[in-house]
Amino acid sequence: MFKKITHSRIYLDHAATSFPKAPGVGEAVAHYMTEVGASAGRGAYREAFEAKKILDETRALLASIFNIQNSNRLVFTLNSTEALNLALKGLLKKGDHVLTSSLEHNSISRPLLALRERENISFTKVKVSLEGEVDWNEFEKAIRPSTKLIAFIHGSNVSGTLTPIAEIGERARKHGIPLLVDAAQTAGAFPIDVEKMKIDLLAFPGHKALLGPLGTGGLWVREGIELQTLKEGGTGSFSEEDRQPSFWPDIHESGSHNLVGLVGLKVACEYIKAQTVEKIRHHKEELLKIFYEGLGPLKNIRIIAPKKVEHNSGLISLQLEGKNPNEIAMGLDEAFRIQVRPGLHCSPWAHQTFQSYPLGTVRFSLAYSNTASEIEQTLRALRF
């Protein structure tokens, strides 16, 4: 089926998790495991203080990347899924309405469906085009007196489509409705300024474009917005109290932190700050241009991605006529060590929007670590 090419591993599944991680991440994780090993706030010795310092510095670094003014409003989570669940279930009450998009990942769609069943929460999906266009008349008509949240994905994990978050933020602010943004595909790879974009809640993973370990992520919540807790327990603070602390971030950080992961995320954030998000974004756009140009002459192939690279967060989905996505992905790995993801990508709404449901697509997701040579080799592998 494929023309044989011999080369080392080409990893193009960064939308699932990044690989390799940022330089120094592995060493930082090993140092913590072998030399520190303490839990923040759980001891009066130097390693426990070092663990607390890791938390504080990581929180401050993330705040600087997103232009967050008060880093204490940034809560660590295990991933963006947990962050989104905290935002949705912590904010919404019985009878509330949510305005969301047709591109959402299951991390928003499934909690909304669960809340509809349990709490009579309702939601309206506004269709977003492949190019990220929103019908603003439809958007405005969908807003009700009971609309208490607007929840939008920033970059589609199926097509790479970037949604117009800044304009959505303007409209949300005009109506006095908080805006929750799922930045799973953009945090660390696309400039995000919560002030300029008028974002009120930002959910993000640490293990994707932020180049940190799995098991890391966070939720930032603007001051003035309070959330019910998803869990209660030990925080290492005010242990004499039998009720959960009311101050941030402790109110939403019960239990020992994943310091193993967060120390790696700290190093990754330092790397991203040094490289700059703008430089990372430019590199991905250059790779996308090569990919787009190379796909142009190919026949019997459907490209599911915005036509303009500036509308793309950094990935492309393909359907090949007469070929099953799983077959294509396995063939690419077996013959060429090109690693991609087939299927529905936990986003059936998006696939339905792009008419690629239920078969799905083969997704090629790019990162700062990828090279032009790797994209060209991938294109040669697709010429069959």
C-alpha cells in the first residue's frame, strides 16, 4: 500500500501528548524522585520547602505565559479534563443554560450531558465552520436569561480549527456571561492573553504543547467567580479546621500534588518562556505550509483542516478514499515509523460537523520539535 521509506521515528501525535518533552524535563523529574521526594505543605524540613517552591514557581510561570495577574487563582489539576469538570460542575446550578460550540471535545460535551441528566442543565451548540467562522446571529439568538456560561474550545483537536476567542470574549463580556476556554490544543503553542481575549476561565493540560509530563494541567478562574468544590480533604493548611479552606488555590487543591509531574512542567515552562510562544507558533505555521503544499497534488484524499494556516492550531486530519483510518495509521507506523492517531479523537461532535463521522480520520498533529524534513518524509509516504 505504501512506498517504502527508511528513517527513524517520526512522532506526529502531539495533539494526544507531546514527545519528546522539553529539554531537562526528564532530569528534573529524576532529581525530584531521587533527591527531593517530599509533599508540599506536609513537612518542616528543607525538601518540603523545596517542594512548595516548585509549586509556587510553576504557578507563577504559567501565569506569566497566559498574562494572568493573580497566580493564586490558578489551580493545578491532573489534566484539562479535570479542569473543565471543575469549571462546569463548580459553576453551573440547576436550570442553568450553557452556550457552546459544535467542535467540543468529550471533556466538555460529556460533563454537559451528565449535568443535563442530573441537574436539568441545558445547552445550545452553535455551529463553527472548518475555518473557525461563527454565525453571530445564531450566537446572539442562542443567549437566554438563564445562560450562565459560554464554553468554547480554542483549537479543534480534529481539524486544528481556531475559534475566534477574542470576539467571543467581547460578546460574552457585553452580556455579562463568563467565558470558559478549553485550551487543550493551544496552551503553549498559540499566544493566549486572558486579559486581551477577555477569558474568565481557562482550562489547559501541561502534557501537550506546554511540553510537560502527563498528569499535569490547570484551571485559572478570574476573581469574582467562585466554584463549588469537586473534592475536599487535606490541603496542608489550617489542619485544625474540619471544613475546606475558602481561599485560593487551597480550596480546590485537596490531596498531595503531583510534584513528579509539576517539577517537569516547571522546566518545560521555562523552556517555552525562553523560546517564546510566538516563535513556537511561527515554526508550526511554517510546517503547516509545507504540509498543505505537499497534500495539494495528491488524489483521492480529503483534507479536513482550515485552508489558511493562520486559522489552524497545528494539525491536519485526512480521509483517504477506500481506506480505513486505522489501517492507514498502522501502515504508516509499520512501514515508516510515522506515528499518528486514527478514529474519532474523543470528539464526535466535531466529526459530525465536518461530516467525517462515524469512520473518523487520520490525524497528523505537529509540534515545535518536528522538522521540515519529517513533514516531507511523511508526504512521500502518503504518495501511493
